Amino acid sequence: MARNFVLFAAFLVMAGVASPAFAGDVDLSLLKKPLTTGLPATEAPLASATAAPLLVRKLGATGLVSAELVAWGSANTQLARGLASYPAPALRVIGEVPLGATSFMVEFDDRELAGTANASGCADPAVRAITCDRQSVGGFRAREWTVQEHGGFLVPKTSIFVNFANLYRATNFSMDIEGIGFGAELLPTVLSANSPNGFFGSVYFYPNIMNEHMVEMHVTPKHNVPVRYSMLAYEMGMTRTVGKSRTFLDIGLRGDHSWSLVNAPRQGTKLHLFIGSGRHL
């Protein structure tokens, strides 16, 4: 019992010595600092986990220029059945400017599709009346030139741009057409700081494409008529940077399908493979 009393008295003495701290003299500033000193690496406090963004985009304006080669193509149009294509040039230019939580992009795309085709479509009287007045049935040199311009805005917190589009096409194995449309696009990932290699793609719908000029019906009596189509255009591909440089390689497929609205004699389908090389800014 006496021993317990001595221990209890010693405890009271120690508490009395420490009592000023309990009276408000404790240095609480220590509580504001992480207690990492002297802790082993395995016991250091963990950093707060935050979700990584879907895609970290470069600060400031970016862009790219890509020279491409249409290496192979296939076409089935009002006039031509089949296309034995040969290499043809293409050019793509893209610019992107950040605007707060979104970005604005513009794109210019110019490409050719060329080869030899068979004008078997001219056997159809409706097709012959519109497109075949000067084209004999049989093989001929086919060439098509297509220009597209895209412009639109990034959907915040995604990698998808929602765009308006303009299309012009001059061809000798279908009809010269022009029209406006809308769609969505995933830009080449070389424009992103954290993803130099990856995929790109787009899909655009042109609800009312018209012939550039009124078309003469080569029947008696001859008269001019409008020609109208709807068209769905699509693209998919991938890019890969060369080492640590700004140069990249790209490869992909592009195609479209059009269907008749007014006075258009037949649907058309095209598909081509392209390869290229470019540089991002």
C-alpha cells in the first residue's frame, strides 16, 4: 500500500510540473505541419489521390501539317463500277486554340482519288441521261478532287470536337457536288502533350448535298434539273511520333456513302487507304 501511495504521489508531482502546458502553453503550430521527419519511407503520409484528367492538352495554340498519299482506293458511283486506283496526293492542316474550358479547332483537308474505272453505269438510262453524254461505255481515266473544311469546339472534359463542315468535290466519275454538314471529330493525338501516339477519327453527315450547277438531262427535250444527295463521311486512323522529334507518321482509312434525294440516279460508295508524314507545332 505504501508503495502504491509513493507512485501516486510521484505521478501528481509530474503532472504539476507539466501543468503549464495544459493551461494553454502547448505549441499548437506543430499540429499544422505534417509529421514526416524521421518516419521511414514506408510510413510517410500518402499524397491525396486525385483523378487524372482524360487527356492533358498542351497550353497555348497547337497545330500540325501532314502530307499524305492515297495509296489505294475503291469507288462505286453513278457512272463507274470499280476503281483500279494509283497513288494520289493529299494534304491536311489542323489548328487548335484553347478557350477556357474548351478549345476551338479548324481543319483543311485536300485530297485526290485517281485511277482507271469502267463506265458500266452508263448502261442505265437514268444515269446516261445525266452523266454519260460525253462518256462512252468502257474503261476511262478517273480522277476526283475533294476539299473539306471543319471548324468547331471541344466538348469540355472530353477529347471530342463537335464541328460544322463544308465539302466541295469535283469529279469525272460522278457529279460535282458541294454542301454543308455537321459531325464529331477526335483530333490526332500528337496535338496532346501526354499522348504522342494514338488514334484519330471523325464522322460527318451532310444532309443536303447539291450538284454544283444545274445538270442538263440529255433527253428530248433537253432541260436542266437539280441533283441532290445525302452523304455520310467517316475516317479512322492512327499516328506515331518518330523518336522524340515533332515528326510523326500516320495511316488510316477514309470513306463515304451517299444516297439519292432528288434526281440522283444511283447511290455511291467510296473507300481509300492513306499513309503520310507530318509535323506538329
